[in-house]
Amino acid sequence: MATVHGSKGSRQDAYEVVFASADGTGEDVVRMTRTDASGPGGHPVYEDASGIVRAEISDQGEVRVLASGGGQEPARALRARAVG
């Protein structure tokens, strides 16, 4: 799990989650907003605008990327930043 940089102990409405780019030469940043769902750890689930990229982010700053479809292997997040 990656660690969130920002306000630990509070529930944010949005995060920017950073992944290694597919070609390994840079980073991809995905803005994610909070949903009404909870993840397997009981923490809020956040998703991108398409609903494909989903992650559970705990109030202790842990990020768990979740599979959103069958046969999908979720990417590992490098880090996350609280937004606003």
C-alpha cells in the first residue's frame, strides 16, 4: 500500500493518486473523488471520472487500489495527495 501525503486522520473528498507510467519513464496522475462505497478494510472508496480506477484510502493514509472488473490486475500506486 502507498501512503497519502496530506491530512491524516481526516476524510478528504478528493485525492490525486500517482502511478508509474506504462512506459516506466514518468508518472501518471489520476484525480479521484470519494464515492458512497466502502472498501474491504471499511474505508472510503475513491474513483476516477470513468469509474474504472478505484482505490480505498484509509484515514491513516494507506491506499489500496481495487479491481473494478473481472480479470483486472490493479496497478500499484506510488503515492497519493489530498486535494483541497
